[in-house]
Amino acid sequence: MGQGTWTRWGRGSCEGWSLWLGDIVRGQVTRGIDVPPTWSASFNSTDLGGYPTRDEAMARVEEAVVRSMGEAMADWSIFRPRAKPAVG
């Protein structure tokens, strides 16, 4: 996918955008078929609701990414892998 950038997929009115950061972050924005269209946002399979514009939906996903990554980076700074057990 986009390696840290929004990537468009679909065709015509079947439009979606994905934001992937490694295997950790999966953000997605999809266009509804209603008139006027609404945009659904999700982050790591969690529904973030519907928005009147694509930009608003993307902003909501980005807010979730920033919040989540801040928490993950704080945890990462104190994470220490367990020592491997001795063999033999």
C-alpha cells in the first residue's frame, strides 16, 4: 500500500482511500452511495463514523493515528524483550 501516504483505490463513485503504516496502522475512508455522499472513516477496523467530506473523514483517521501512535511510542520507549532462554 501507500507506505505512510494516503492511497486511492476504486473507480468512479466506488472510491476509497487507505493509509497504512507498516503492519500496525490501517486507516480507511470510503465513499457512500447516498446523495450527497457521506464518507465513512475507520481505524484498525474500528468505525469512526460518517463525515460529509473526504477531507473531514481523513482528518478523523489521522487524529486517531496520532493519538494511537503517541501511546504506542510511549510504550515502545520502555519495552524490553524478554531474554531468550538458555538452550542445553
